[in-house]
Amino acid sequence: MALFAEFSVPTEAFALHETLEAEPGAVVEIERVAATEELITPYFRVSGVDLDAFEAAAADDPSVRGLTRIDRFREATLYRADLVRDVDAIVYAYTSTDATILEASAQHDRWELRMRFPDGDALSQFSAYCEDRGIPFELTRLYDRANPQSRAKFGVTAKQHEALLTAWKRGYFSSPEVTLEDVAAELDITPQALSNRLRRGYESLIEHTIAMTAPEERD
């Protein structure tokens, strides 16, 4: 049975450590990952940073290569790059256990990841790999789709749940006096990071609520 895990690791254990160290205001969110036996190519959005500075830092970062700007949007810019399969990094363990990266975001010195493992043995192998190499691995949530209770948060991640709940408690959705900056300050993140979490949270809530109910049942 597949298992889904949410956890955090320091940036040096995954990717773009030197880039994020040079540009600490950058927010990176992986959209999807294309993987072959030789290459791991994530497509990711970058916001909160001067793009020329980010690209210059990434060009000197040994964890990625072939950074390419794909498209630019109002809130973020889409890139793709190849991840280097470092034997002492999460990337190597990820490919060795047939895991799938479903979601990943980074800011400052940490990556937050959500991954799917084919079974419990694969997750145990992944955890043992990290422990053997001294990779800090902080598991925050573990669930399987077969258990409806594990989806109690309607598909949102722990960070998205925190952002949505804090915004609601502060009155962000009901009062024009409460700004995105106010909520972001309480969460100690940038407004751009909060905006991204809220957007992804909305998508998950719609997917697991409105999209799962026939129109005639919503009258």
C-alpha cells in the first residue's frame, strides 16, 4: 500500500542550498518532476527575488545544472533544471526507492516535501538511507489514501492548513483591514510565500470538496 509522507530537510540535503543561501528572500516551489534513469528534472516556480541574481547564483550551485527559464507570470517565474544525484543527498535516496515527489517548497534554509512511497518498506529504506548519512529528516505527517481519516484536512499540507486557518482566524477573508502582510508576519514568512500557500490550499480544498460533489447535490 502506498504511503504519503510530509517532512522537512535542510536545503543542503536536497537542492539549491548555495542559491538560497546567496538569495535568502527567494521562494522556490516545485510544480512537477520529470525523472529518467539518468536525469531528475524538476519544474519549479521562483518568486521574491531578482531573477538575474537568482540565475547567477544557480549557475554556480553544484546541486543543479542546466537552469532554464520557461515562462514568467505575474507572481512567479517558471524554471526547469537537472538535479545532481549526490550520494549524500535526498535526491539519490528518492530515486533509489522509487518514491515520487508530489510537492516541494523551499525558503531560507529548509525544504518542505510531500512524497509518495510505493510501500512501507520503501519508506523505511528511505529513512535508513538518511540516517546512515546523517541527513536531518523531520517527519511531520504520514498517511495513506485508503484511510479516510488521513484525509481529514481535505488534501492540504500542514503548511497550507496553518496558513488557511491563521488567515481565517485573523479575519483576512472577511475584513479588508487585515492584509496579506499582517497574516504573513504572524506566520513569520514572506507575503509571497503566504500567497502561494493559500493558492495551493484553495486548489486542494476545491479538489477534495466542490469537485467531488455533483452540481445537483450542492443546491
